[in-house]
Amino acid sequence: MVKKLTDMRPNLAIKYELDDQLVTLAIAQAAVGIAADVASQATGMDSDKHIQLQDRLHAVVFDAMNELLRDGGSTSCH
């Protein structure tokens, strides 16, 4: 799935006229939702715990993207 999304990223950026980093962030955000859902189902988390997990995962993704942008790094595959 990661390879498929990585391969699709440049095409999505072009199709929707988005920066490659924004597409990467959108993919990461979708992955966060999936990961939180799977974890909550596997562990039987209640709704509040699920929301807390998802919020924490979102924070990690945003921090990583901000660090990349601050350091001048690029997520581009070009």
C-alpha cells in the first residue's frame, strides 16, 4: 500500500495542482486515521481513547512535516 501511494503522489499533486508535500501530508493523515481505527479495534478502545490516539498520531505527523519544512527537506520523489 505504501508503494502504491508513493507512486501515486506525483500524479495526485499534478492532477489537483497541489504541492508534493501537501499530498504527502494528506496521505500521512489518511494513514493516521487507518492506524487509529485498527488499533482501537484490536485493543477494544472506547471512543474517547480512540480520539486521543488519533490526535496524538496527528500531532506526530504534523511535527514531522514541520521539521522537514523547517530543515528545507523535501519529500519529493522527482
